[in-house]
Amino acid sequence: MRKGGITRRWMFNSLAIVMAVLVVFSVAFVLSMRSYYYKSVEYSLSSRVDSLDSFLEQVNLSSSLSNAFDGTVREFVESFQEKEKMEMQVLSADGVATVSSSGFPPEQTQAPDFLEALSDEQHRGVWIGHTSGGEHVMAVTLAVLGPDGTVLGGLRYITSLAQVDRQIYLLIGIMVLVAAAVVFFVMLSGSYFINSIVRPVAEINRAARQIALGDYESRIEKKTDDEIGELCDTINYMAGEISAAERMKNDFISSVSHELRTPLTAIKGWAETLRQAGPADQELTEKGLDVIVGEAERLSGIVEELLDFSRMQGGHMAMKFGRTDVLAELSEAVFLFRDRAVREGIELLYIEPESLPPVLGDPARLKQVFINIIENAIKYTNRGGLIRVETAEMGAHVQIVISDTGVGISKEDLPNIKNKFYKANKTRPGSGIGLALADEIVRRHKGRLDIDSEEGVGTTVTILLPIAPPDAQLPA
């Protein structure tokens, strides 16, 4: 097991808990069984003591018993019939055994249970310990008192606990075997369970490393429908999204490179042409300079769009909000493309209302949105097509609708059209970030940009912007 790995941690943690539970349970079980067996032996000996009470009553003890005690109980002890099971002793007044049913001289030590019997209300005492020979025994003693309360001696039953201890040791052995079996089963089942997690995680780790190294086609085989399976689906989905984003990024770089190369090529070509022609050809010079200026403006627009996109990605896009006449910004954007629409044979129809309520926004950024969308409409509309721009007040919002009769967008491309780097039609010029930038600007204005399109029919872009509250300040 790898140091610090899931398998190692789970094994140590789970086994520690299982072992602690088993130890506590085993100790409690063994102690309860030991108490049960010892109480059973004590009950058996106590029953014998109860029979001694009956015996002493039948003898009808009198004041002369103190003289006849030794002889009376000696005869009773010598006739004891269960010598194989237990031993019966007679104790003197100071608690020392004087007679034993075993036939052997008893130990000449004071019995601890006799002292307990003297202080007990029922004159009984119990002792568990070892004899001088090391045997584990239990003794129950009855203190015998005379009519005047003097201590005459005691009667004591002693039995060996060896068989009871063997039974307890057997139980301990069984508990150890059961605990070992439980631990083995926990390790076996835990190992299987952990491996069912560790192996897929290792596979996920391998695939993630491959994805991190650039192998975006790497996928993980889903084998279960649990959380691990969901993680596999998520990793596979992530790899697909990264792969798609990588392709879009490459397409974006290729598209931007082409967009930058075109004006640069035109500027370089006309500069060389003008240098070779000289100042004599005034008409050629003016035409060349017009192309150079136009392409430089186009190049500047591309660079500015890239800078705006970079600011958007970094969250540093500056906005100056205030009460904005959205109609003025839209009208200016339409005016910028009128000549281009005429040159390309496209009708640009602008239905301008008398007035619209102001919106709370950044005039320059809103104008940028309108320019991007109208430029896209011209870019994807063929000669003879129509672009329609109209506005309306919709409750708490101003609505701007820009529709065209262009090539449209396929159903497959439409959900991704506002994603960065995405280009639905790669045959038309463009960087693929214009719509993403426009959508971000509208979103920052707490508005919404929706696109509805049908391939071969055309595209409609609807922009909703919230109307400015009366107390909003005009931009500085």
C-alpha cells in the first residue's frame, strides 16, 4: 500500500475502529460471563449455607453449644457426602480452619470470608482467591453465634474455580477467533471495496494527466452508475469541451492571422506600387493612399477588438454607465454601414422611431455592440439581401431587433454561436469573437442578447436593455 494512499488510510482507520469495538465488546462479554459463572458458583455454595441454617436449627442449639460445637459440627463435616465437588471446613472462633472434609489438615490461616461474615447482617461472607498451593477457589462462610451473641466459630464451603476458569478461557478463545474472523472479513471486504474505488480513481488520474499533457482525445471507460461513474462522465465531458475549445482557439488564431495578413498585404502592396510609380501619377497615388488608410483602419479595428476581448477575459473591461440615448448610438452605427451596404448590393432598412426612453449604459460600448451585429449581418448576407433594423419600447426594456436574409446559422452551430472563438461559417471573414464580446457587453448592462436563425433563411438578433431609472445621472 502506498504511503498516504486511500487504501492505507482506510485500512488503518476502519481497522482501528473495528478493533476498538471488538475489544470493548469482547471484554464486556467476558466480564459478564465471568460474573455470571462466578455468581452461579456463589449461588450454589450459598444454597449449601442455607441448608446449614436448617441443620443448626434442628440441633436446637442451647447455651451448652459452645462446649459441644466442635463435636457436633465435626461429626457433620466428617459425614459430608459431596467431597468430590467441594470441601467443607469448620472454623474456630478466630477464623482458622480446624477440621476439613477432605481428610487433610486445613491451612492454618485466618479466612478472609469469616471476617466478612462477622460484619454481615446474615453472618455470611464470600471470598475468591488462591490457596497456598496456587489453586483458584471460592469460599462461602457462615459465622455461627451463640444465644448470647458470642462467636462460636464458622462453617465454610470451598470449591475449585478451575473448571469455571477453563470455561471462561474457552469463551475468550472463541471471542478471539470470532474477532479474527471479523477482522479478516473486514479486511477482505474493505480491500475489495477500496479497490473498486482506487482502480477507477487511478484510471481517472491517468486520463487527467494525459489531458493535461495535451491528449484531449483521451477518455475514461465508465463501468458503474455511481458517483465514480458520474466523475468519469464529467472528466470525459471536460475533455470534450477542452478539445472543442482548443480547436476553436486554433481556428481563432488562424482566422485572426488571416484577418491581419489581408490588410497588411494590401498596405504593403500599395506602398510598393506607390514607391515604384512615383509622384507623377496623382490619381494612382490618391487611390493607393485611400486603400492604405482604409486597410489601416480595418487593421486598427481588428486590434481594438482583440484588446477588448483580452480585457473581457481578464475582467478589466471598463464601463461608464449613465443615461444613454440608445437611439442616437444605433442611428450612428447604421449610418456607418449605409455606404458599404450600397456597395455590396444589400438593402439596409432602418425603421427609426420618433423617440425611445434612455437606457442606463455605456454609449461607446453599446455602439460597439450595434456595429458588431450590423457588420455581421452585412458579412453573411448575399447581394440582393435585406437587413432590417427596428426598435420598440417593451415595458421596462428597450428592444433592438436586427434581422437579415443572409445565409443563416445551422441548428448545430446556433447553441455555440456566442461562445468565444466560435465561427459557424469559416468561409466568411471574421475573428469569431465579435458576438462573444457583444453578448458580454449586453450582459454587463443587465440586458439580454438572443439569436434566432434558420439556415438559408436568415438571422434575427434581439437585444433587450433595461430603461434607465429617473434618478440616473448622465455620463460625464
